[in-house]
Amino acid sequence: MLKTIIPFGPQHPVLPEPLHLKLTVEDEVIKEALPALGFIHRGLEMLANIRDFHQTIQVVERVCGICSMMHAMCYCQGIEEIMGIEVPPRAEFLRIIWSELHRMHSHLLWLGLFADSFGFESLFMQFWKIREKVLDINEATTGNRVIVSVNVIGGVRRDLNSEQMRRILSDLSWVEDEVGRLETTLLSDYTVKKRTVGKGVLPKERALELGAAGPTARASGIAQDMRMLGYSALDQLDFKPVMEADGDCYARSKVRFREVLQSIDLIRQAIFVIPEGETRIKVKGRPEGESFSRIEQPRGELFYYIKANGTKNLDRLRIRTPTFANIPALLGMLPGMWLSDVPVVVLSIDPCISCTER
Amino acid sequence: MQEEVIFVSSDILVGEVAKIKVEGFRFVTMSCVELDGNTVNILYHFDKDLTLKHLRLTASKDSAVPSISSVYFAAFLVENEIQDFFGIRFKGLVLDYERTLYLDEEVKIKPFCRYTLEKSDQKEPVTPKNATGS
């Protein structure tokens, strides 16, 4: 049969950001997929080399809006390791609270977009309505809804008082109830299952081989979650990664759905045991040396390599984001799929092209 | 964080990476750092059970480095990225974008290099000044 090449993207209704795939099809079945990037590359790693290492926090926060808090946290963690800075315990807990709020609003955003990708508009609106509450918490506690900008080298720039913590707990109870109401629809609805079960299957061995990260890897049965490293205050909280075994789009949506509830649990745990004390320490000197910093972003493992030379500028800041790691995995999922399933499969890795291209 | 860093040369690189794969390590990524006008450091990062292992290769900018994409397919993307940004060539790259992953075909500079080396027969040699300013 004659092979045809069909372009998917860079502009496509399911893609909030530009990603181009060249799909080789026979009839309407995908035989091969090749990615093309470079539509929104901004050279942020390069910018980090010419900014003061403190200012670089603002640069990395703009790698991606949705997970800006995690980028700053990973960067600060790397610099703190090089400089031997011990972050105050209260700041470590505050970082976990805000980072889990970020994971929640990122996953809720994705769950809505995912519902939209298979045409379930009302489910999309329901998830986004819930997400607004999480953004309200961000605004009330940091002054910003998305780019919360709380991290500094040596701690955090804001604190939470007891009234704010009570409000977070009360709002999270509402979020938990609302998310729970959607569980049956997302996980048991006939149409949803028809569009997601058995689509874009990535078996465990293949996921390992292709270097998959985050919920994409965990949905294939790989217990890979950087929160298991116990960074910040996570070593003092009860945590087990959410996993599924089927490796399809349905399994990936189940993992993210359950991780929203898990984040609520982690925030509650953190609020109940957060110690009193200062939230940042004064940083003196300049970093010199290398570090490899990793944390779990909503989309998976975030990796920072930092090389500092004792001046105010870094020698090198290398950022490997989870979507970058999941693109080879996506190429492994697509062959054998119907063309009509491609949008759902592409969205199932929660692609963030701003992160990928930096 | 104390991790294992192993220094390798380009002739044993692929063999070492294959050994690491057999040991059950997952490919995380690669990082490239410019050392001076002629050489770069390429770091290969692997993970097993949340423990990192790194290979460190010092390579000359004008000689090709063996690609590890035949061992770990996932490496093709980052090797293409390094080709774009540093101008390093990877020999045996399974999917070679020939410096057009992010860049347009007409771009000759290596954006992440403080010094861009170009052949003398090129009409407009690129200087460090306009290499970082464009």
C-alpha cells in the first residue's frame, strides 16, 4: 500500500503549544512518527549564563508557567548543594506545599485538556472550574496565580500564617469533594473508555528502553518518582508513588487523577507537621562547583546540571525537562494507532513544548 | 549528593554505555559544557533505583563523537540538540537532523559556544561578538 505523510501540528486544536509530527500512514494507520521542534526555542539556558545566579531564578521560572515553582525549586536546590547551604526546615515544608499545589493545578489543567481532546467539553469545564480554586489559593498565599515566585536561594520569600493554612485545608476539602464527584465520569464512562483504553500502549520494558518519565512511566508500571528521593521535607512525609500497569492513555489519566488526591494528602501532612522558625537564610559568597539536581515535576523527572565557577555568572545551566524525555516514548506509542487517535495519544504524555525547547 | 562519575574516552564510550544498559540503568540525559575554544565536556547521565551514574567525556570540537543512540534510542534528541548548540558532530546518530532540530538551515553559528570556529573558505566568518549577539 502507498505510504502517505500527514503533518500533525504545529498548530492543532489539541495542542496548546506548537509541536510538529510527520506521520507516515498506510491507509489510516500510523507506521512511523518523526518530531520537528524549534518553534518556540528561547535560549533560556544561554540567558542563565549572562544573568547573576540569583536573577537566574526568575529566568528558570519562565521556562514553563505551569510548573514554574518546580523549576525554581530544582535550581535553588542545585545552587544550595554547591554552596553547602542548609535551608530552614520551615522553608522546606513551604516548598512542598506550594510545589504540590502546582502539581494539582497542572494535573487538573491536563485532565480538562484531555477530556477536551476526545470531545468531552463539559468534563473539561468541570476540571478547570476546580483548578480555579487551586489558583485562588496560590493568589491568596503568594500574590500570583501561576508564577508564584516564592523560591530564593536559601529558602522561600513568603510564609504562611495559621489563618492561611486553615483556608488551604478548607479549600482542599472542597477540591477533594469536587474531584471525587468526577471520578466515575472520568474512569467509568463508556465514551471515555472507548477513546482511551488500549490506545497508545507503552509496555514497561519499552518505557524503560525509551527513557519515559513521570506519569507516563508510572502508568507503565515503573516505580519512578523523584519524590522518593525525599528532597525538601518529603523524607518526613508518608509517600508512595501512584502506579498503573496497562501503559495506555486510560492508565495515564488514572495516574494523574489519583495524583491530584495524593497531592492533597501531602499538603495536609505538611501543614500538620510544619515546624515554626525562619523561612530563609542570608546567602553569602558565590557558587563554585558542579551539581546534579532532580525533583518531580507534574510531568515527571526534572533534571538540572549546574556548573559554577565562583563568579556571579554560571558556566553552564542545563535543563532536562520531562517532556523532552517523553518524546521518544511518544514516538514508540504512535505506530499502529489510527490517525483519529493521535490527538488523544499525543496529549496523554502531557506535552509541554515551552519546557522541551526552553 | 555524591554520585559516581567515570571518565571515558571516545573509543570506549559506546562499549561503556552498552555495559551500563546491561546493568539496568535508564538513560536520563546528556549535558555539554564548553571548556575552551577547542574542547567540550560531554556528560552522560544514567539512573538506576534513583541513583545517578555519570560518564564524562572530553572531546575536541572538530572531531566527531560516537553516538550512543544505537544503544539508547532516547539519546538521539539530546545529541541533535548538542549538534545544534555546540556544533559537535555525532557519528552514527540514528536520526540526524544535521543541525536543524532548533536552528534554520542557514544558521552557521554555534549559539552556546563563546568561540565559533569556521573554515577559512567561508565567506563571512562568525566572530565571538556576533555569535552571542544574534
